[in-house]
Amino acid sequence: MPAPRRNSKTKVVEVPQVDSFGHRQPQNLEMENAVVGALMIEQDAYGMVSEILKPESFYDHRNQLIYEAVQNLSLQQKPIDMLSVTEYLESTGNLEEAGGPFNITSLANNVNSSAHIVYHAKIIQQKYLARQMITFASTVLTKAFDSTQDVDELMNEAEMNIFNLSQNNMKKTAQQINPFIEEVYQTVMKASTRADGLSGTSSGFEGIDKMTSGWQNSDLVIIAARPAMGKTAFVLSMMKKMAIDQKTPVAMFSLEMSCSQLVRRLMGNVCEISGEKLRNGQLLAHEWAQLDARVNTMNDAPVYLDDTSGLSIFELRTKARRLVREHQVKVIMIDYLQLMTASGANYNNRQEEVSIISRSLKGLAKELNIPIIALSQLSRAVEKRDGEEGKRPQLSDLRESGAIEQDADIVCFIHRPEYYGNTLDPENRDTKGMAEFIIAKHRNGATGTIRMKFRHEFARFEDMHETQYIPVPPDVDNQTIASSAGANERLMSQDSPFGMPVDTPSGGDVPF
């Protein structure tokens, strides 16, 4: 039977001495005793190991209690020696449980110095991590044999436990400033050689790039709006400019729309054909010509789509790492944040779960050193406010968690006054077909509003000065090619923009 052991908060933890194969739990009691003894003979010893060890790092429960006493004495800025430790343990009622005065005296007397305390502390921590992994693996093994357990949830739980273990034990030491000076200097030099003067990844929109200097590596960018404002249309417009025009590898995780729906909308954006016509196939002859001429630009574009519904933050981490490693993806987009989950743990409320998601997204952006752009919903508070200014979104409108605002480096809003029936903006300019891209928070730069054009028929955002494409009908009858037979005949002809016959399922969509 496993012996019950308690941590410093008297929580009972089942830690078996040996497993079913006769393996002993990873431990080194001699080093534990040496470290605890050294802490009580040298005043500065605790500062050397305080970032490495926690009370639960020790296997021997007596050493856990003694280390916790040392920890609390240090917080209270009191001397640390065997007498003060003994007195503290006696005041908390843990002296006998820690082995009594004799054990404490023996530990202190058996150590001559703290010369190797850091080395010993690292080994103790490694043994603790090994025990943690054994505990997680044993739990997963037991649940995997239980046919009532959901395998997907079990995988999420296992991944979350390993993720938390690695995050909690990821230590970075302070570094001297010189390497960072060189890194920043090289970034400035690189920006100076670019015609656009950007230091980050271009969004493709001149006004946004001017204010942000491009999306910066390791930044978490939140783009929020109420439904029907055009969040997805905006990121697809940006994807077109980044991946198709500039050949920048981009990945998009869509939790709301399928890959086919995204590609249809992107095709409408690129080819400037309405989504309705792409759905029902009722294109005029010149629109077919326009489709043929432009759809080729989408072929081989560095765009990677994933429409996994209910995507968890742990699945995203795994997939994002692979995309960056195998396809050199420079920007990751998520549509949208509130549809993600942090499976594998119980949360008191949805706000707490969203907080974990937003914090994890920021951590992932830093780890991969790329910008992550996540769409977000706004609360209904916007709809309840009156007047033109009242409808403009605010940081407090971010839905479900204030942590989103705190974790994000940039928070942007999309606002279309025309949607609310406002025909003139505060400067008496016509708002028809106009959108505002509001940068409300910018940790490393300016905030402000960029006016943009929104072409509703193509669900497309453009810079205000961007030249619109005006199609010129070719010298053919401007008739509608409506029947599926006609469409199939066209696809099977040599005029197909893909250069080869394409079979279309009966009654199905054209498989672009």
C-alpha cells in the first residue's frame, strides 16, 4: 500500500514508495538533508536556492516542513538557523512532525558548508519533476483502461498537466544587456533597408502599418467587434494582402466557419465577385472571365487553414509549433477567441477559462516569436448605448474577460457607423461604405483611428485611396451560365483556370 504523504499545507498526497514493477520513486534523501542542513548554517544559502526549490520539491515530509519554515522566516526577514527554525516549527505545531529538535540539530551539524547547494538543489528539483511525471502518467494509464472515460478529454487533460508542469518549472535567469542591444540594433538596421520602413510583418494596409510599423513578433493582437461588423472579412482581406500579394506564410484557425466557406469568401474577395453568386453559380460571362483570370493567384498561396471546432489552447500550441517549424508561418490568425476551450481542467466560471486562453495565446506568441491575431466578440453593452459616440466600442466592452485587454499588446476595434444608420461621421464626412479601424490599446506605440473602405458586396476592406478594379466585359454575350450542366462542361474544358479537367459532384459546390 502506498504511504500517505503530506505537503506543507497538510494536503494528503498518495506517493507510492515503489510501483508495480518494483521501481523506487525518484529521490535522493542524502542531498535533501544536505540542502536543508546548509540552509540552517549559512544565512545567504536560502537566496541561492529560493528560485529552484519549493517545499513540495522534497520527498521527505520532514524536510518539506523545515524548508517551509526557512521560507517563511526569510519572508519575515528573520535570521535563519537551527534555533529560529526550531522555534518557528514549535509555534506552528509542526516541530514533532518535522522530526523534533534532535533531527533539526543533526541536519545542521552534519553539513560543513553550502558550497554545492545549488548543484544539489537542481538534482532535488529534477527528482521532484520525475515524480510529478510518474504521477501524471499513472493517472492517465488508469483512466485509459476505464472504458467510461472520453479519450479526447483524457488527451487534453494529459497535455494540460504536462504543459502546466513545464510552465511552472521554466526558469529564465537575468541576462546582461549587451546581446539585447545588438538584437534591437539589427532590427533597426533591417527596418532602415526596407522601402516601407516597417520593423514587423506588413498587414497590407498602409494606414495600419503606419501606426503599428507592422505586426510585431511576439505580440498578441486582439481585433474585436460586434457581429456583422466584418471581423472575418477583415482578416480575410488581410490574408489576401499578406499571403497572396506578398507571399507571407499565414495560418488561420477558424472555429466558426469551415475551410470551404473561408475559401469561398476569400475567392470573392480576390476575384471581386459577390458571395451570393459564388454560392449559386449564377455568374455572367464576363464574371466567369474575371474569375478565371484571378483565381490562379490563389494557387500555391502560403495559406494554411484549420477548421477544428472547439479547438483547445493545447491543441493550438501543438499545431502552431508544427506550422512554424514545417512551413515557416509568420502570422497566426484565430477566428475567434471565445470559441476556444482550455479543456483538461475545471474552472469556476467562463471568465477564468478565457483568462487562461488569452494568457496562453500571449505565451505562445512569445514562444514562437510571431504575431498572433485573435478575433474577439464584444458584449451587448454597445447596443444599449445611444448616439454615434455611444456605438463606438470601448475596451470595457471586451466580452467575458478583462484579462484579454491585459494580455494583449494591441487591441483593435472594427466599427461601421453606417450599420447603425449614421450617415455622417463627427467631421460631417459620408459614412457610406466606410469603416473605422480603431487601435484602442497599443503597448509599444500610438493609438488612433484609421478610416478604411468596406465593400460589402465582396466582404472586403481596403485602404481609403486604394484603386478599385473595374471589370471590362469581354466581347461575348453577357448571358448567365446557370445550369449545373453548363458549369460542368466549362470545368471539363481546356479553359479551366487550373489547366486540367475537374470533376464536380452532382449538386455540389465547385471544389476550389
